[in-house]
Amino acid sequence: MRRFLLLAAMASFAGGSPAAADSAAATIERLGLSGTWASYCTGGADRSKPGLRIVFAAPPDSAPTYTTISSDGRVTTTVRSSVLEAAPVEDGKIRLRLRIIGGDRDGGPLPDTMTNTFEQVIEKTGEGIRLVGLDPRFIQKCPE
């Protein structure tokens, strides 16, 4: 999760348009990403590793959202982001352009530097999804 926070703090790009958000929602839906993906929903997951949960949502009246929750047993960090763009980049991968809109670290606020825009690539295979370059684990979608 530290790498995720560092990546988010270092990255900064321009904002997205409403049309891009609509397209992002359609891409997320088409690829079957909407819902909750978590290490606790993954059979055979190593429970000694930090917990990871990713939630994709596409509310009808606003931009789609991407939320990550990471817990190492002592500290839980939640980062809520608005999806500005979502585009397939190669077989089984999607590049998201995200703007952090909120979050907390053990109930306290994230640092001010966490409110910028960044990119994240998600790989989706039969094993689940994973955060390319940040976490080698594949996590499974949780039942509705």
C-alpha cells in the first residue's frame, strides 16, 4: 500500500471530461469490473499478507469510483478516487486515470498531497484482478 500512496503522491495529470467519465463507466461495466474484489474472497489467499480490497462502482448520476482499502493488521488505509478515464491497453489490462477524492488512514486524513491525479493499470485474468506494478497478487471478485 505504501507504493500505492507514493505513486499517488508523485503523479499529477490534467482533469477529465464528463464524456470521458461516461466512457469510463461503460468500459468498467463491459469488462465486468464493477463490484468488490478482495483478498478475503480469494480461495487459498495467504492470510499473513496485508489485506486488500478494491471496489469499482458506477453510480448513475456521477463519475465511476475506484476505492482501495489496504490493511496490514495494524493500519488500514482507504483511498477513494473518481475514475476520469478507463481504456484497455493490451490483452486483459485496463489503464485507469484516477483523481483521489478522499480517504483516511486509520480514521485520520490522508496527507494533502494525496488529492492529485494518477494512473493505475489493472490486469484481469481468470485468476482475478491485480494492481500492475504495485501488488503481484490476484484477488477474486466477492459474491454480490
